[in-house]
Amino acid sequence: MTTSINTKKAPRRELAFHCNGCVNADLASIEAAHIAGTLTHTGNWSEGEILDHVAKMWEMAFDGFPPESTPNFAIKIIARLMKGRMTSGKTLPAGFQLPANARFMLPTTGTSFDEGMQRMRAVLGRLDRGEQMTATSPVFGKMSHDEWMRLHLGHAQLHFGFLALR
């Protein structure tokens, strides 16, 4: 039986990403630590699962969300009140438990490091080629590309912070 880690209290790196170039630079450090055999994680997901989850969220901002992503009205109201904080670029809060109807957001269990890194690099490549994130968020509603970027940078800061490079 695996014990769940309280991610609100788990140690993590403090990160500040300002653009996708910052994310690419951190990915290079993460990959170097993986190759050196020093990469570990301090949360509940493996290194590959973390990369997979972050990439999956960026992909949905490009490509749209699945039909099961429609939250109830109360969640939409709460989320829209928090939209400014969530799209500020600040690191998102740790310890949030996704509701059962948001399972589509979870990483693919058992994703290898290489698979997660490949998925993350692919999504950043889309940004590098000038593709814009224009999907409507199921919880926040219509968002600009810049709002999506700030949300994803704060989200990446949170999850990549659980990757210890030692």
C-alpha cells in the first residue's frame, strides 16, 4: 500500500517562470538530472507523470477540453472569482484534490520520464511555432492566450517544483 504525501507540506523548489523559454531551461536542468541519475520527486506523482500532467493541461488549452469537463455551476462561480489569482503567473497552491469528474486532468499512470518529456517538449514546440491557446476553459470561460500562458506558467511552477534535481 502506498502512502499519499501531503503535497501542501512536501518540500519543493521555488520557481518563477516568465515565458516558455524559462520552462525550456528548467526542462533542460530536469533532463540533465535524470541523465545523471539524481532526479527524484517529492510529491505523489512520478517524474514522467508530472511532465505528462503539465503537458496535458497545455494541450487542452490549444485543442479544447473533453465533453466530460463541464463542471457544476457552483464550481464555475468559485473558479471565476479566483480567475485573477489563477492567471496571475504566481505559483498555484499545492494540495488541491481534483474532483472525481476532473479525472481527465490526471496524468496517465505509469508515464515514463521519456514519454512525459517528449509530450512536454511537443507542447512547448507549438508555442515556439507561434500557435495560440484559444480554447474556452470549462471553469474560467473565455481566456486570452496571455491569460492561458500565465495560468500554465504558475501551474508548471507548482508541479516542476516537486522535481528535486539534487
